[in-house]
Amino acid sequence: MTTDEALEILKTINEMYPKFNLTKRKAKILIPSLKQMDYTGVLKNLSAHVMHQLYPPMLSEIAAYPPVTEKDSSLAEIEKWEEEAKKVTPEMKQHFEEQFEKLLQKKGWN
């Protein structure tokens, strides 16, 4: 969700629930959380909330997150590193290990 979309969600809550009283301070606090969510899903959940609830929603009540991609990006990055590590020759690994040992001795961490 973009900042403009997050602000649109907050304005909608403010219009539907006048006691919500949207302030710059509230927006500054809520927008970062909304930006992590899926705009269409939040709007759908907000519409359902408005139909059944007298009070403004907590973000957790209308939260909707984008679907998780095929793999978490950090996991994909680790797998990429493992693939790259497989390409390193045994001689190069030995060289790195020797250099690392020298560094540890130099720093007195052995």
C-alpha cells in the first residue's frame, strides 16, 4: 500500500466514524503499519467492519497482508549464497581458511 492509499483508508475511517478524529499525529503513527498491508484487502475488511460495527476498527481488525511470494526474500538470498559457495574451489576455501586463521591470531582471538 502506498502512503496515499494508507491516508485514504484513514480518511474513510474518519468519515465513517466521526469520533475517530483523524489527526496528523494519528496518521504519522498508523501509516507505516498500513503501508505494509494490502490496500484492496484492507478496504474490503473496512467495508465489512462498517456494516457491522458501531466503533472504529483497530488496525488488527481490518488488516490484510499481501500474499507471501514463492519464498521469503531472506531465505532466497541464503539459498543464493549456498549455490555460490558450491562453486568455490577447495583450494580457494583452504586459502580463505588460512587467511581467517591468520586474522584471528593477529587479533588475539584464537
